[in-house]
Amino acid sequence: MKSLLVFVFFLGLFSVLTGLDAQAARVKDLAQLRGVRNNQLLGYGLVTGLNGTGDDMKKSVFTLQAIYNMMTRQGITIDPNNINDIKVKNVAAVMVTTSLPPFARSGSTIDVQVSSVGDAKSLAGGTLLMTPLVGADGNVYAVAQGPLTLGAFSFGGKAAQVQKNHPTVGRIAGGAIIEKSITVPLGADGHLQYQLRDADFSTASNMAETINKKFGKGTAFPDSPGTIQVKIPEPFRNKLVDFVSAVEVLDVDADTTAKVVVNERTGTVVMGKDIRLSTVAVSHGNLSLIIRDDYNVSQPNPLADGTTVVTPQTNISVVEEDGQLVVLDMNKGVSIGEIASALNAIGATPRDLIAIFQAIKASGSLYGELIIL
């Protein structure tokens, strides 16, 4: 813990000495163009070629129905009344998921993830049959097919089993071919709209001001804390790609709310650099309760009459460290490194820091947002 806090302190000191503005960020890292986003695709298919590790046809009825439908489409005649007679162990029903990236064209390939739906033990060695991938509107945008890559295995018998990683989820690199692209009408009316990933009044204003300094007054206007309207200058009307490329590399002074994020389950504490504390006194002490069960054994001498007697004995001890009342004087506007050092001085562990920050926030001495995960 102490090493981590020292590292944070010297990292902040390094930024000051080198003159780097820790708040500056590129436009492409702060915002994205409206309409330029991924679109999720989903499909249901079958994986074949498994080595007896597929779905149990008695339990996974949907797999049996999918096999019947596939064979029927391939011209294989099966009596619908005898569908339950199909006994295969090398097939598994799967869900295929992927994301269609923006500006993807027909004929391009994308990666897909394949996940077992039924009770298959492993998808190792399987091949995904042709599976249409549909979007939220119900249209088919890609078709997936190919051999799976798992990076996992699972082998065993009735008495023992060996497994590495997760054998019922796999990927197919470039396994889907895009059949239909999604048109993104950028700059159709001579304007672009940037959406901030984290809405903030100051950041939106700074971004508009930076764009106006580069391309002239009136080019950009923040119409809300989350969106900036950008007018395409006349010289760039037929060079939209060049204009967007020039805008997205501009450095903007980003501003965010001071936050402390704590996760009690993992004992993680993350403090933003803008966190400030008013003068506050913190007392810290630990109470340890130790309960130990011992057993006293009384055994008769050899060849003597009597039985062995076991008597349990419980020992309880309480150890309480002396509390330390430490005054954290933060009136002069100190850095995160100094706050970390002051809290570390009282011997606080990460889980103790969570309780301390909660108490400081409740006292009104923490200037920022406390987020508990």
C-alpha cells in the first residue's frame, strides 16, 4: 500500500516538473460524431464436429429441432413423428454475437464470438455452420461460419476431470462476412454534431472554443453540456474526411468532477487529482478478536483401565490498538500525493480508507463525489 501511494505521489510530481497538462485531451478521446457507432448483431446457429461433447438431445430440445430444420433444408427427409429418434453427440446449439463497426462495407470480415446455449461440455474442435446475423431491426447484416478457436480444453471421465479456461465459449477471427452496410449521413446539412462521452459544461465550452480558434469564430457552438454543433467551413465542404481528421487531433482542456471511487468487495480506492479536503481530524484504530479452539487429551497409562478423554477448551483474546488522532490540514490546496501520504501516516489499509472516506464525506469535509461500487 505504501509503495502504491509513493508511486502516485511521484507520478503527480513528475507531471508538474515536466510541465505536462494532465487535463489536456484530444477531441477524438473526449467525443464522438453522432451516428458513428457500432451496431450489435445476433444469430442462432449450430456447431458440429465435436468429439462427443455436444448437447444432450433429451434435455436440449431446441438443438434437436434445429438439427431437424437444417437437415430438411439440405433435402434430407426425416419423419417429423420420429424426430426424437435423432441421437447425435457431436452438435451443440450456440448464440453468435458480434458488432458491426461504422463505415464497414459489404464483403469485409469481422470477428464473432460463439457461446453455448445448451449443456454441451466443450466446443473444442467444432465448426460453426452458416449463421445469419441480424440487427435490432430484424435485417440480416452478416453471415458467420468457420472453425472455432477456444484456447481452452476439458477432458475427463466419471471419476476425474481436467479443465483449462472456459471451453464453452470461442471466437472465429474474421468469421463473418458483411452482407449489408449501414449508411452514416455525415455532414448532409453542412453540420456535424459531436457527443461528449462524459457530459460537462466546462469541457463542452472549451471544446467549442478550441475549434473556433482553429477554424474561425462561429464554427462550433455547444448547444448542451453533451453536444457540440460544428459547421463545416466552406474550404472543407468537399473534404469532409480532412476536416474531421483536423478536428479530432485538437487538444482540449477537459474538466471533470472530482471523484473518489471505492470498491469494498475488492478493497480498491481510486482518487481523482482534483480531490480536496478541508481541515479534518481522523482517528484510526484496529480491534482484533481472536478465537482459538484447543483440545486437552487425557489418556490412561499403558495396560491400565480407563478410556481416553478429549476436553475442548476455547481461548478468546481481544487486541485493540491505540487510536491515533491525526489532523489533516488541507487549507492550502494540496495534491493527491499529499492526501495519500497523510492517510498513510495513520496506518490505514485500503479497506480502512473506504470507511475513512465515507466518514469524511459525511462530515462535509470532502469536496468531491464519493462513488461506492
